[in-house]
Amino acid sequence: MKELKGYTMPILECKDLTKCYVKGLPVLDRFNLSLPAGRILGILGPNGCGKSTLLKLIAGLLIPDSGDIRVDSLPVGEKSKAIVSYLPERTYISPSMKVGAAVGFFKEFYEDFDSSRAASLLEAMKIPLSARFATLSKGTKEKVQLVLVMSRRARLYLLDEPLGGVDPVARDQVLTAIISSHGPDSSVVITTHLVHDVENYLDDFIMMGSGGRILFGGDARETMAQRNMRLEWIYREVFR
């Protein structure tokens, strides 16, 4: 199984995880991963390699065909979902809802939601609580959703392409929000193909090929130092 740093009691374990949408064509094929607490993991790979499927399986939105997932030693279910905060790739908040109402909804729905953290992050991003979602740009909508997800006191944050619709200037702002919102007892998993933007924020990385195969991975800073090469260029070599 792929180990990321030698910590005990991983916050996330995937063992021989397999998922097929079409019989005989696995999106994930015996995927293995062990992630300790306190780390930011980047799952890097092209579209269609199984990144989003993996996060949906961990979040309990899909059921694997075989294999096992544990979140803080818990099987995927009601208890694991209570400590996982998941950001899907697509917008899911009603266009008619105001930002403040969305904050209120999360506060009511999630016991671990920190409304003061949400207010602080929204203020830093200059997003007013009175703004209606229908009036926001795609990138701002994604920032609001990220704030809502990262304002929970979860153990595991699953962020599916959080930079996809955010303009390059605002990406550092988004990544800073991610780093500032997770603590040593929680971990963050980010899926993306925008390696250049995330490489300096990651603790660990894996590069996924077709069938969810891990082609390469390890400690991000150690790997870049050993190879004297940015992660973006290593990514280009792996997928050339």
C-alpha cells in the first residue's frame, strides 16, 4: 500500500479499492493509499483518471465494487460522513440563496461548522453576506463553497478541483484559505491538474494514471529537492 510519511493512525486508508462504471473497465483498479493526519495531499492527474470517483467513494456518495475505505479507522457510513467535509466540482447552492443564508444553512446542518471562521474567510475574500449566488461569478461561487466546506471542524477535507473556475490571481487566496483552515489533527485531499498552482502548498502528492493507478508519489518538497525540479515538470515527464 502506498504510504505517505511514516505516521501511525492514518486519517484515511484505501485498500484494494476498485470501481467500475462499465463492467470490465475499472475507473479505479485495486487502488491503495494511506494518509496520516496533518497533511495536505495533492492527487494529480488528467481528466478521466478517477480522481473525482475516488473522492466520491471516500465521501460515501458512491459504493466501491470491492476494497475497503477507512476514515479515522471508521468504515464509510454515517459516522465517517460526520467527520468528512466534501467540496464537489460543481456548484450545488441555489442561485436564489444569499451568501449569509448559505452560512446559516451550514451552521444549522453541521454541528462542527464554525460561523466565525466562515465570516473571517468571506471578509478576507471581500465577499458580502448580502450577495445572492445568481449575481456572483463562477469563481466567486466556488470560493464561497470552499469557505463553507473549510469552515467545518472536520478531520478530512475532500476538495475536488477547487481551483478549476478561479482566476489565476485569486488561486493563492484560495490555497491560503485551505492551509489556514486545517489543523494538525486533520488532513486535506485536493484533486487537480493545475500542478503549477498547488505544488508549493502540498505536503504529499500522488500522480494518477488511467484506472486509478498510482504512477508516482511521495513527499512533495523532498521530491522537488532530490530531483532539483518543480513538481509541474515532474508531472510533465510522468505523463509525457
